[in-house]
Amino acid sequence: MRRLLVAVCGAGATLAALAASPAAATEEGPLRVALVIGNNQAPTADVEALRYADDDALATAELLIEAGVHTVVLTRMDDETWRLHQQAAPFDAPTPAALTRAVLELGRAVAPATAAGRGVELLFFYSGHGDVERGEGRLALEGGRLTRRALHEQVIAPLAPTASHVIIDACRSSFMAYARGPGGRRAAAPAGFSRPEVATRVGYVLSTSSERDSHEWQGFQAGVFSHEVRSALRGAADADLDAHISYAELGAFLATANAGIANERFRPDVLLLPPAKGPEVGALDEVVLAWPPGSSLLVDEGRSHVEDEQGRRLLDVPPAATPLLVRLPLAQRLFVSSGGHERVLEAGASTLRASELPEAPRTVAARGAAHDAAFRVLFSAPFGAEEVARYRARPAPALPEASMPPLAVAAWSALGVASACALGAAVAEGVGWGVYASAADAPQIERAEANETIGGLNLAAAIGAGVAVVGGASAVALFVVDGVAAGAAEEAP
């Protein structure tokens, strides 16, 4: 039996307390709110449904709630996920109508902060199917879709945040950062996406910078990109240990985590654009997530990962030159695989250094499938301040181009044919007048030959003119239909 879930929730009493007072530990900074969506459902019958989008939504919501973020998550739990999250409070499924209600709920949360002049930051997370139509990205919802334009106009704009961070784990997710340009070409929006109807600063962390696919992996019971982002936000990317995860740290972490995947088919092709005002390049120092003061686990034995008692993988930590502090739900019992050892972190434990935790017997054998082997090298490359510095020095990402929509291609082709035929008709007519003028004083037999030539040229000119008229009319009609279709696509929910 499938269940519905929207949560300002957690897996235990600690998370529930955090959810009840989301900003208690971050009063000095902006109020942070989040809308989290996970949708396993395929948008069409020829697309395979996902397995772990609902798990990604719940795991991301729990992380954000622990960090003091007022969080609403829309997802429909499958039976397996329900067994792991039975304490979750039901609200609704990821439908267009529920999305509207979720934005209203967040609006009520941000209203007092806005009235008091306090900054508000929105974190939007989506895991599910993504696609592109007519150069515009869209994310699948149950019974509908969320387009790039609708994300900005129906989600971000009503909340009027001072900054937004858009994290999307979906195929073709880069199209959610671009606007449809003239003639159907995809034009890059400024990094801050400054438009009259959306006066806010928006940063993007997207699983694909091209039309490549995103992947799930059973080893993580999650989307690969989503798990990497959660690992980074829990502190595995916090190279300077200041409890603030910046775009520079997140970008460097994702690049380093995926460095070992040789097969391009499986390697996440990440696009990261920090928020900015106007057309200037966004600052990599912008903070995606800030953690309030609290207990952390010092990972000091190299490459590690942490699981809870139900076997859910909370995060992975790559080998680092210096120990990293990661944030965990310490109210529950956790298992740390670190330095070749299986260690147990008891709920409320006072020892928070991985190397000093008591060992526990290994209970899970490694998998050997080729698909698993492709992902097992994740997080194998060293990560630290040097990797962040190298990431900062990299050139700005190349912005991919999209192909022109078929109707636009046909319209321009018809216009090209019409123009060529019109030119040919004009040339034939001009040559005919030249022949006529040159034969005006010629003998009778030459004038007869000239008349035959002029007749042929007039016929060619007439045919060319006719084709030009038909082609021009066809081009106009196609441009009109293309414009109407583009308008309908932009207005669609």
C-alpha cells in the first residue's frame, strides 16, 4: 500500500523538536526555509518509474530539519520507504495542487521574518524525472509538471526570498536554469536570474549540465547525485570546518567525489551556478547551508560512510588531508565504516571521534555487479582545502546549446526556400528584360529567338514567384503556430 507524505518531520523526537522551532539556533542569520519534492512516478508510459526519489526527499528533509531549516516535503512513499519512515507525518502527494498549498504554508512561515526585515533564503530540492520541451526544462509531478518558468513565478516569487538555492537531481536538469530564446534557441539566464517578475537571486546545483541522464544506485538506496549533495551538506564538504557549506566547497566536493568514475555514462555531469545580482558571475563564497552549533563526529580515518540502524546510508566522506566534522542525528544509534573498521556510535555517545569508537562486526558483504562497480569508486579521491582552491581556479562552466524546435526549423527552412525562389524569379525577370532590350533593333529571326528565350525566362520567373509566395505563406504560418505553441508551453502548469 502506497502512502502520502509531506513532512516538517524527522525520524525521532530530536528532529520533531527541531521542526517545531526551525530557526531557534540561527537567529543571527537569515531564516532558511525549504521545499523538498520527491516523485518516483514516470511522466509517460514509455519511461521507467524511479525507486528512490521518495527516499531522497525524506533523507534531504531530515537533514535540513536537523540544520534548523523550516522544511516542507512533498512525496508519495512506496511500501519499502513507508517501513523505514513510519513516524513521518502525512500531508499530501507531489501534485500541482499540493505544490500550491506547500508554497502557501512556507509563505506563512516567512511572513513574520519578512515583516521584521529579516533575510529569507529558500532551498528548493527536487528528485525525480526531468525533461525538456521546446527548450524549457520541466520536472514531473503527479498529474502535471513544474516548468522552469513556473518554478520561478509560482514557487520562488511568492516567497520573495533574498536568495534561493535550487538543487535538482533529474535528467536534463540544466534546462531548468535556462530560458527559451528567440527562434527556440536556449539562452542562458544570468546566474542570479534577475527578471522583473522574479526579483531574487537564484543559484543552481544541477545533476546534469547537458542532456545526460541521472542515476540511482541500490548501494545508496538513493539517487547518486542526491546522496553526494547530502554528504556534502552534512559536512563532508566543509573543508574549512566553519559549519557553512559554500558553493565552492560543494562544487569541489562533487567534482572530487566523481573523479574516479571512468565511464562517462555513469559519471554525474554537474552544473553549479552560484546566485548573483544582475549579469555578474555569482560568488562561490555564497553559503548553501549553515549549521547551528551542536555536536559533530570527527572523521579522522580517511574514507568513511555512516548508516543508521535500518541500513540507510546517511553520508560518505572521502579521504581528507585533515579530519572533517560531519553532522549526524546523534539521538539514534549509528554505524560508522571508517579506516577499514566497522564502528558503532551509540545514541547520545560522548566519544565523537571516529577512530575512538568501539568496533562492530561487519554485516553487509560488498556487491560485485558491474553497475555497482562503477559507483563504488565514488568518494575515493582525496578532498580538502587544496581541492576547493583548484575548483575556484577553474574556468566558468561552458553553457550548452539546445537544438531549435522542429516547427522553428521548418519555418526558417520555408523562409529560406521562399527567399531563394524570389531571388531567382527576380534574376529571371531581369535577364528577360535585358534580352528584350538587346533584341529591339535586331533582325526578325533574332527577335523571334529572343521572344522564345524571354518566354522561358518569364515562365521560370512565374514559377519562382509562385513558390516564393507559397513558401513565404508557409513560413509565416509556421512561425505563428510556433509562437502559439511556445506561449501555451510557458502558460502550462
